[in-house]
Amino acid sequence: MSLLDDIGPRLVLASHNKGKLAEFNTLLAPLGIEVVSAGALGLPEPDETGTTFEANAALKAEAATAATGLPALADDSGLTVDALGGDPGIYSARWAGPGKDFGHAMQRVLDGLEAAGATAAERRRGAFVAVLALSLPDRPTTFVEGRCEGILAAAPRGANGFGYDPLFVPDDGDGRTFGEMDAEEKHGGPSPLSHRARAVATFMGKLGVADPS
């Protein structure tokens, strides 16, 4: 039996983030199974007490499996900025505050870069990181990682995506921020740009699911 057979017909996506849910619904479509969110099942959001992306992804996935008895996939992701010592990192969502104000979070990043004297492009390096954790009942949790390197723009540009997308210019792109790209430009093709799409591509490879593009 394959890992996809072990997952079965239904997978819980352990997230309440609507932006992530929209992205994952597209990215996981090739699995051909029912993907239901933790929010739709009324599951509480566990406290993210881990100190790494891996630990927090595992907490979310394992909590969903424990509550439902179903396989669960969780993502923990964030923006790491070199000049800020890796911040916001695992605290990327928390920088947006309880109101999820990512305009405020992006301004915190820009203020931090200015305070660090990181005004030149080469000082504004950063990366988006995504770690996926797959929890199966009575099986060890498995992990994959996706990463996208880039620079931080001088100001947010574009209204697409979510989170810090309007501030991030990927190295492998054409000079636009993720916020200026549509979903297909970010996630599509055999060599996707986004960290989350890269993590999902690795995950699909583990499942033996071919890239549909």
C-alpha cells in the first residue's frame, strides 16, 4: 500500500486561515480525495507552543487527528528576514495581532529593517518557509519543507495573496511581489515559486501523485 492509500478518502486540513485554505484546496486537488478544514469541523485551534515550524505543524496536525481519528495535514509557515535575526519567523501570524492586520505586520518588518539600517536590497534578504506535517492514526508524523528566497520590497505592492505577500519579491520571479501575481503565477507549473506550493509538490511526490501540469 502507498502513503496515499494510508490517507484514505478523507483528509483534515488543520487550519482556520481562509487564505491558506483557498491555496490548499487548489494545491491538493490532484489527490482526488475529500479535504475538510479543521474550521469546518468545529475543531479548536491548538496553542502553538513549539519553537520551530516543524513543532508547530506537528502540534496542529496531531491535534486534528486526535480529535477526529482522521489523517490530518497541517502547515506552519512564515517569513524569515535576515536583518531581523530570522524574525518574524514562527511568529509571523502573531505579528499581525489578534485582528490579523498584516498591514501592521508588514509595517513592523519595514520599521525593523529601517532600524537595522537595512536599506540596500542586499541587506533586505529574506525567505518564505513552509513546513507540512502529515499525521496518521498510530503512525509517526512525517514532514516536508518548501522554501522561497527573495528580498523585501521598500513598500507593499499588490493586493493578491495574503499575509506578507505584497512585501516579498522572489528571486526566481520577474521583480514583482507575490501580491502582484495571480495564483497560477505563484503556484502553477512544474517549478512553482511559492514556498507552500514547493512543499506541496514534495508532499505529492511522497504520495506518488504526478504533477498535473
